[in-house]
Amino acid sequence: MKLEDLAQGRTAVLGFGRESQALESVVLERLPGAKVQVFSEQAGPQVPEHWSITIAPLADAPLHRFDRILRSPGVPVDHPALVAARSDGAEITTSSSLWFSERAQARTIVVTGSKGKSTTSALLAHMLNVAGIKTCLAGNIGIPLISLLDEPADCFVIELSSYQLVDLIAAPSVGVITRLFPEHVDWHGSVDRYYAAKLQLLELLQGRPLWINARDTVLKSAVDGYAALCQANLEDGLHSQPDGLYDGPSKRLNSRDWALRGQHNLDNLALAISVAETINPGISEYVDAARSFQPLAHRLESIRDNEAREWINDSISTTPYATQAALDCCGSDVVLIAGGLDRPADWSELVAQQDGRRFTGVVGLPDNGQQVIDALVRGGLVDPDKVRVVADMSGAVRAAVDLANAESQILLSPGAPSFPHFRDFEDRGNQFRQAIADRAQPQTEQGA
């Protein structure tokens, strides 16, 4: 389907998040007479400026009256309304698919993975731009693809989630997968279906190069047999070690010489440089570019208060696997703030990996904070009198300070999605920052 097809007949748009908002701007500019109706199950902070919107269960939407349907990423592909529409022969697409149909000749690098996709995408775009290759960073990380129809870039680095990949129609030039572990099972229905959505990238590539982090054994097994498989992070090539980035036996970057924490981010760097090398050779230039790269917000973001205590904002963490990666970057004196959407999650592997670690304290956020605490107490990782369950982020910050020692790191790594108490992980991280600032403000004023 091409964008111009929206000029004919009637179009239904399901959901009105960032992608649909960007689509409205593009359609109003290019196809001002297009007839578009938005359907959403809940009101969001933004409403269409020129399209009408119906807030009601999607099951009640009269989709049979429309010539085509555009699904937003937040709407599951197996939503009953979409299942019924497909059975009626409806044409269903997404705004990302529209972009790929319009920019079929563009050089595109699609990046996905259960963790590390945003950082890897941003690293890759940063390094290519430093090397003089005009590169746009888009997709799940920020700018919706549909906003870049006319962008005259040499290359597009596109981060895509499983929600976006599951029914994408595209032919990327290169694919990149960072890691593979269970995530978004509530949305996809099973681990197998989640993995299948991620691995849809192989079908889209149709024999073009797929780069993976070879250190991830689950991922490596899942893509075994793909003819154009390219593996980064192998010991005889560019790879990570706890103290830095190596090229075979030669050290190329000390872990202290760049701003990102943890070996998993060095894994991301090895992968990003390996892909960049295939476009424009220059490992030394890319290593130098890594030194100027700044961490993305809400991803192991360090905050210092007026008492010199370190707070770590890892609001992006939505699974226990991500929380474990954050803990690997911390010392032994940690107060953990965890919890969020109550969905199936297995904290037993995190418990098993602690190797003697005991938390200085644990603070539970709604809705499943108590369950997280129970798992950690059962695992012997925290004393029962060193836990608190709170109602909001301000309470979490106060409780964490009460539990902490003077040298404690206070880590927000929820291991769960942000809804329904926060708009998204960014809102959760911003509220964490604000609560820290609010706590410091009276002391600052008193000492002035």
C-alpha cells in the first residue's frame, strides 16, 4: 500500500499515539481531502486536530465500513476487531509499512532486540554521522518513520519493537538483533509468539545481512541456519570484556573511557561498530566516536543529589532480565526500587544470579511491588525489615533514603512495565528525577 491510496475511500486508524499523530500531519499536508476516522479504546494526552476520533472498545468499531485499516503499535495484531476485519478481507497496514513502501530505495538498518536496541541504534547512528555518513535515527526510539518521507539521508537507522515488526511490510538493507529473552508476553500471548515477532526480521531481510550479538546463546540458536548471518562479539574479532572493548587480543577501549555502564553496553558497542564497518571501514574512528557518545535518558542514568549520593535511573527496565543487567553495573551496597504492571514475570533467575549479593533495601512500586519483594525475601536477598511498599514515586524516593546507607546506590530498575500508574517509562523516569529534586530542594533553601 502507498500513501496516495489513502486519498481514495475511507481509512480507519486504530490508536492515536506518536505514530498516528505523525501520520495525521503527513496526510493533512499531502492528502488534505483524505477521509480518516480514528478509533481508540482510551483517551490519551493528544487528540487529532482535524480527524474525528471515537473513544470506545475497538470491538464496537464499524471497521467493515472502511476500505483500509492502519494499526498503531499499541494495538495487538490479534485484537478481535482486527481478526474479524481480516476475515472480511480488509487491507491492514501500519504507518511504518507505508514509509518503507515510499522509500524502497533507501539504505535502511533495522535494529531490534529484547534489550539494548535503543542504545545500539543510537550508537550506530552517532558513529556513522561522525564518519560523515548522513544518518537519520528513527522508529521506536523517537521520530516516527512516517515523518521522514522526504529526508535526504544517506542511511536510516531504524529501531523497531516487536509490536512494530510483527506485521511490518518492508525490505531492510541490513538487520541487527541485540538479544533475545522473554518480554511482552502479555501482549503477544506466549514467549514463542514474542520470539516469532522479533524473528520476523529474518523474513523481511530475504537473504540480506543479519548481524547478531553472538554472546547471546538463545539468539544465536534462534537464527541458526540463516544464510547471511553475521556475528559480532566473537573473541577473535571485536568483542567485549568486563574491562573494555577488544579487537582479538588488542584492547581498543577501556571501559572507564566512555560514559556507558556495564559489559552489556560494550556488547552493544561491539555490535554497532561491526555493522558500521560494513558501511564505511574505520574501527579507530568509531572507537573515538564512542568516547563522545552520551547515555540515553532513563538507561542507567546517574544522578547525584546535594549529599553526593548516587541515584541510578533505569526506568527503561521492564523485565527481571533488565534489572539483572542493571545490578551487574552496581556495587554491593544497593537499595532497589522495583515493581510496576502486574503481569507474569519470573524473578527466580535474578535471585539465582546474585552470588552472595544482599540488598541494603528494596522498595516496591505498585502494582506488583509486593510480589517482587516477596520473591527477593524468599531468595534471601533482603531482610524482611529492610523493605517498603509505597504508593507512588515520591514515596519510593523517601523510603529508599530511609533504607540507604550514606554510600548506598539507589537504583530504580523496576523490572516491570510502567502502566497504569505512569504514562510510559519516560514519565516514570522523569517522576523519579523530579522526586529526587523535590527532596533536595528544602535542604538547598535551608542552607542558602
